[in-house]
Amino acid sequence: MEFKGVGLHSGAPVKLRILPARAGSGIIFRRVDLDNFEIEATSRNVARVSYATSLMKKGVLISTTEHLLSAFMGTGIDNALVELDNLELPILDGSARPFVEMILKVGIRKQRRPRTYLRIRQELELREGNKFIAVYPANRYSVSYAINFPHRMIGRERFEVDLSDGNYLREIAPARTFGFLHEAEAMRQQGLIRGASTENAIVLTRDDIMNPPLRFKDEFVRHKVLDLIGDLALLGKQILGTVVADRAGHAMHTALVSRILKDKSLWEEAILHDDSHSVRHDPQPLASQTL
């Protein structure tokens, strides 16, 4: 499957293809413009996080990975090869829905190797000022997120979702990224949001929305859940646990991932009675879509 678009921050045109991968390989990004250099989507390759999550290996960068990684987690994809010809993934419509819809259209293939989960055994809590993120033991994967923005269209929002009941496509994937018009010029001066538009983000003026309607009345917090799921994919395995976040953001998401992986007393590997999954391999050409 193929996507074309622009990077949210770089504004650079990019073409992306998602290919099947062997069981146990995980998610791997390949820069076809740089001699097919590969970067694994794991915590050790996290480069920097601010307004997006980027991966780097030996000086090669892959930027804004969270929406696609979130789509993989939401559809149960464990193994995939992602080829792209520039440094940043395409933003498409600002959500994970185009990725999810194409994955489901092409199909998902069960693989022989059982899926290995990361089961949380002990709680871990991180605080930074009024920001908070934690993970607690549970037999299922659920996320609870709260945000608080001083804007009349957002304010205090909270959303909770159980990711084991298959509602990711309906409840999370369509939620778009958002930004504030009065911050746009300063961010562009920093080399950010050069590809942003009302076609790929919710744009807020000081007291309203430039491009209504919202897809959900609480679309803002749902997008934060989408981002968190994508960042937690850097654990390399789906988790069994409850994640709670309050005004956390990408930096705290990835800090939680790093802390979990560094302390093996917090978790154990678990195999449940299901299979690993990859994007289906079809001998016919995969459907393509231009966005």
C-alpha cells in the first residue's frame, strides 16, 4: 500500500509504502532515498521529542512516526516494513484513519509465531510539574488521558478507551492533530509546521475553530490518546496494562517507555492464545491511494 503527501513539520513531499514483514521483525522504517537505510521502531532509536516523535540511527532521521505506529497498534500489526523517500512521514489528514483504512482494505495476515506481550507487573508513575503519566498492572490494554487548555473550545477534557475491544478505528483513529493560529508564525520560524494546513489539522483561533466541524466533541483529547498509543509502540510489544496520562505529551510518553524498558522488574513477557500479525502479502499489486 502506498501513500503520498507532505510532512507536517518539514513541508517536504514524501511517498510512503507499507510492506509485509517476517514474524518477529517488528516495525522497521527504511529510507529508500538513503541506500535503504533501516531504523527499527524501538526506544533505543528515539532521537528527539517535542511536537512529534522522531527516530534516529547513525545520523539518519525518521520524523513524526506516532500516527502510523498508532495505526499499527490499533489494528494489531506487529511486523511491517515502512519505506519512505524523505525524512518525515506524510501527515495525510492529521489523523491515523487513512492508514487504518488502507491496512484493513489490504488485509492482515496471521503469522505462525505467537504474539508476545509486555505484561505490566508493578506500577510506575512519572511527574513533571502538573504533568503526569503512569502505568499500572492490568489484564487488558487501556488508556486514560486528560488535557487542559485555556481555550473555550477545549478546556478540560478526559477520554478513556479499552484497546482490547476493537474500537480503535471508531473511537481514536479519526481524531486529528490540532494547533493554534497565533502560535503558527513562531513555530514556522523554528522549522516546525511548514506543511500544516486546514486540510491536515484542526486550526484554532484565539476563541474559535477555523475549520469546523469537529469529528468528535472531544477530538482534542482523543488525538492525544492516538499519539500516546503510537509512542508506546516503541516498547516493541503491545502491553497488558493501564496507562493514565494528564497533560503529558510526547516527551513524557517516551520517557515512560524508556523507564519501563530499563527496569525489568516492572514487567514480564507473556504469550496469549492468539497469533502475530503482519500486513497481508498479496501476489497482486497492493492498492494505492494518494492523499
